[in-house]
Amino acid sequence: MAECLEKSLLSDQENKVNQQELEQAFTLFSQASAQLTGVYKELQLQVEGLTGELAVANGELRRQFLEKEALSQRLGLLLEALPGGVVVLNSEGIIAEVNPAAHQMFGETLLGEKWDEVASRFLSQTITPHEWDVMSKEGLRPLRRVSIGSSSLDMAGGRILLIHDVTESHEMQQQLERHQRLSAMGEMAAGLAHQLRTPLATALLYTANLTKPNLPDSDRVRFAEKSLLRLRHLERLIQDMLLFVKGEKISKENVKISALLAELQQVMEPQMIQHKLAFAVEDKTDGVSVLGSRKALTGALLNLLENAMQACSDGGGVVLGGILCKDHVELSVEDTGKGIDAETQSRLFEPFFTTRTEGTGLGLAIVRGVIQAHGGEVQVDSSVGSGSKFIIRLPKS
């Protein structure tokens, strides 16, 4: 009986314990459920906020997309309407995009071709830097002249080429130069008449003496030589005048400066020795070439060297130099003569201005014309008593 009572008490105690545990578990469950409900509400609020923000972001992205699409359309229309040619190259130099103006300039589709091959097929380099002649398919004549600029497009190595048709401006420049020469000829008419009259009158005087019947043979030979000398002076004057007025046509050949300086040394060295002058050539051009006419450049430098030789007295010296600079070649003719005053320097390159009785006054004007036709410039650096230095700058080939 006692054992049964004891078992009953233990069972009651276990039931109480289990009930307390259930109550505690239910309480914990209720607390956890309440917390989950709060967290869910917070998450719901955050989702609603993020949804709103995402909607705003999507709206902004859509707006930006529409703006960029509109900008792309405007750029496309602008590219189509541009009068200048636009060629886009990828990192391998292949033409990826080209506008109608470029199509029209070259006369065929260029997409997918290598730009180097297109350039070698259509373009011929001119004297003017960054300007090219677009040749016909047969390569016999230029169709137009273009100026080409290049700039980097991206980090991958792409490039964009801007091609401008400068045919009209080039033709206008040629016409302007011709009109300037004709205008200069008009202004020089009076000076030319004086230049021609003096040697012509002298030649006529000597020739008239040749008609005397009793003139000794020695005098007849002397008068004939002097008359011939005056007539040759007239011939040189007329040749220089025609060269100045018409302008020498500049060919397009690669002229190696070192070879040009060596040729000038061979021509001038015997004359310098004859005039008892020291002559030196300083070549620091590193084998560079310029694009132009070898004959015209040789003539211009010979003119400067002859002037330098005549400016020096016995025992003096002349130096012909060449230096390679960053984007051009600098040629110079330096002498140890008496120098040139500032007033004379300001007029040196004027046609028919000369300080020598036997000069035509066209030599330096022709030199400047030749150098400018090669896209270069010429200047003089001189002071009285310190000699003179004529400096020519030419663009590299």
C-alpha cells in the first residue's frame, strides 16, 4: 500500500515538473513569436523602403538610358552630317567606323580594311606637314587635298582620324601666292627698269665701239668680252626675275640632308680655297631626310654660301651646318664677314634689294620662296663686326 502511495506522489511531482516545463516552453515560444513578428514587420518596412528606392533608381537609370540613347542618336546624326571625314580605328589599325564624308573622299567603302593599306593606296604625301593628296584609283592625278589629324580613342589603343578637305583653301593659297608675286612684280617695275638699263647701256656702248674700223684687235677683244659680261649679267637678272615670279615647282622626293651637305662641300670647297677662306661642314643630322626638291634646296644653299664667301675677306671662314631637332631640321650658313646692320637685315629678303653693285637683288628673295614652298622658314642672325648666320628650318620627312 505504501509503495503504491509513493509511486502516486512521484507521478504527481513529475506531472507538475512537466507542466512547468511546458509553461516555460510556451512562454519562450510566445516571446520568440513576438520577436519574429517584430523582426518581420521591420523587414517588411525595409523591403518597402528598398522597393521604393529601387523604383527611384530604376527610374533614374531609365532616364539616363533615354538621355544617352538620345545623345547617341544626336551624335550619329552629327557624324552623318559632318562635312569632315571621321575614321575610327581599333587597336589593330582596322577601320571600325567611317562616316559618309570619308566614304565620299575615298570613293569606296572602307569598313574592315587596314588603315595603312588604305593610306598607301590613296594618299600621297605633300610638302606641307599633315597634308596629303588623295589620288585617283589609277594613281595618276590628285583628286583633292586633305589634312589628317589623329588622336587616341581609348586605353586599348584605338584611334580616331579627322580628315578635312582643304582643296579649296590650298587652291586659294596658291592663287594668293601668285597674286602676291604679280603684285610684287608691279611694285618692282621701276627698280627692274633701272636694273636692266645700266648693264644694257654699258653693253651697247661696248658694242658700238666694235664698229670702229681702225680699232686694234686687242681693244676689239676687250670690248667684246666686256659687252658679253654685261649681257650675261642681263641674262642672269632675267632668269632670276622669272624664277621669282613663276616660282619653282617643288617636287616630292626624299632628300637626305647628309648627301646634300656632302654635295655642297664638293662644289664650294675649291672656290673657298681659291678665295683663301677656311670652309667646314658640320653634319649632325643623323641621316634624316626632308620631302621636297633636291635641286631647289641645293640652289638656295649655294646662294647663301656664295653670299657668305663674298662677305668674307682673305683668311676668313664659312661654316655649313646641319642639326637634327625634335620635329625639324636646321641648316645654317655662318661666315666671319663684316656683319649686317639692323636696317639692312629688315630688307634683306625684299626683291631687288641689294648692297652689291653686281647683285640682282633677287637671290635671297628666291631663297625665302624656296624654303617657304618646303613648309620651312629662313632667318638671319647678324651684327656689325661679328659676321652673319643664315638659319633654315625644314620639317622632317
